[in-house]
Amino acid sequence: MISLVKIKDELQRRKKETALKNYAPHLKQFAFHTALPFIRWITGGNRSGKTESATVETIIRSTGEIPTGYMDQKYIRKCEQLGIGHPDKSLAEVYSKPINLPSDNWIVTADFPNARDVVIPMFRKYIPPGYIKRWWQTDKIWEIKNGSRVSIKSCDSGVRKFFGPKKDNVQFDEEPANGIYDECYTRVADSEGQLYGAMTPMFGITWTKEEFLNKMGIDPDIFCINFDIDDNPYLSDESRARLKKKFTGVEADIRLHGTYTSRTGLVYGPSYWDDLIHLIDPFVIPKHWLMIGILDPGLATTGYLLAAVSPENKKYLVGEHYGRDLT
């Protein structure tokens, strides 16, 4: 009699073997994979499937294996809105971009902890078993048996680490510095490869909006698409509701809907202050407590706060000054 443990192990093995083959992109993932421009960019909310799409694309372009899973049928009627043809076919049947093998590829991440926690597990989830010849842990490089290479690069290592010979494909996971993007563009521009990325616009309205979103439909080399959390049919209703409960207003626009939004206005609104909590009776500040001065030298107005910090790390605002035309 086969034990439940062995059955579970066998199911996990089969799931791993068929992960890429059965990858079933949602509507906007399908649009991303089949778009033809040299540059493809996703702005998306958390849990919208953006990192999954970009990572699967790198696996396609380093192995030559294209998923044969079909798009969820409930999205077929919406395909015309995005100009997606053949929605009843698998990705493998309509993927028409040239793939030159072996290929030399970069995955550019914000930092190595992000690569460790997000990109590397995603890559390992979808890379077909037996395709990896070797994983160089120190250099963060996968050698593929067909001769391709996939290297993890970190933005926090600085722009100089991105100098060098041409690359076939570059994937960005989250927004890079403009200078690093330019170097990667240079590495790929004279190859027949692709430049693509996926990001949540956490830093507000930055250079990427002008470079990608604003040029969509104007520059034939650029394709930009937004992934909303509601575009992901594989996210449970419970998880979706929990995230929507947590994030509202501007944070929801950015984290859930992946839209470029400027974080302006009051940082601490009226709801952050409660007289019953934040006002206490005066007391003598012990001389050994740490005192911190906080200065905001605005162009029109200047603010100053004096704070006392107790040995238990509690902060007390004990002085303030506000003035105009002092700078």
C-alpha cells in the first residue's frame, strides 16, 4: 500500500515537472508575452502576477521551451480590448518573437535579498527539471544545459557592475536606477534579444513613467501594460479582500493597482492625532535623557521640534517653534 507521504511527494514531483508546460497566463500576462516590441514593461500591483510573467519570459528565452497551457477561458471575450489575437490558442502556438540559443541573460533585481526571496524561488518553480547544468551560488549564475546563462544582478552593487559585453535579454524585477537601465539598454540594443521588466511604482512618479507609459502607442519599440490585483484569477478571494482591507487611498493605488501616484499632502492627517492619547501632564525631564532636535528648513516656512527620549525608548515632544520667511 502506497503511503500518503509518497503520494504527496509524487504529486509535488509531477507539479514541478509540468509547471512551465501548464503555465496558464491570465489575460494581461498573455498580452505581455505575445507583444512584439523590443521593450516590454509591466507596472503592477502586488500579487498581480507581474514577477511571474517576467521570470517565465526569461525561462522561455533561455531554454526555448514555450508553455502550452491555455489562457483562462473566461478572459476570451476581453481579448479584443487589448488587441490579443487567437485567445483560444496556447502561448506556444502564437509566440512569434525569435529566440536565439544559447543566450546570455540578466535578471536585474533591487538587491540580493529580493533575489533570494522572490526571483530565485520563482525561477526554480518554472525551470523544467533537468535543464539546469549548474548553479553558481557565489556569482548567482545558472548554467543551462543548452549553453545559455542566466545571471542575477543587483542594482545596489552600482552602475559600474553593469558595464561589459552585450547581452541577449535583460529582465528587471522592480524599478532600477535610470543609469543602470541605460547600461542594460546598451548591452541589448545591438542584439536580437529583448528588454523587459515588472515593477510596482513605489517611488511615485519617476523616470519610468515618461520612459514607458507615456511612450506607449507613440514609440513602436515600447509596450507598456498595467497589471491590477483584480487581473489575477489565481489569487483567492480571501487574500484579495485582506489586501484591499489593509491598503486604501494612495497606498491602494500603488500597491494593489500598480498606478503611478504622487504621495503628496499631509503625511500625518487628523486621524493620527488623539488628544486623549498624545497629550499628557507636564513633568520634569531627567537630565540624563537623550534630547533630539528636529529641523525642517522649508523655503517659505520653518519648523523645529525638540524631543526627549526615555531609557525605554519612549519619545516625548517637549518644545516646538514655527516661523515664516526665516530661510
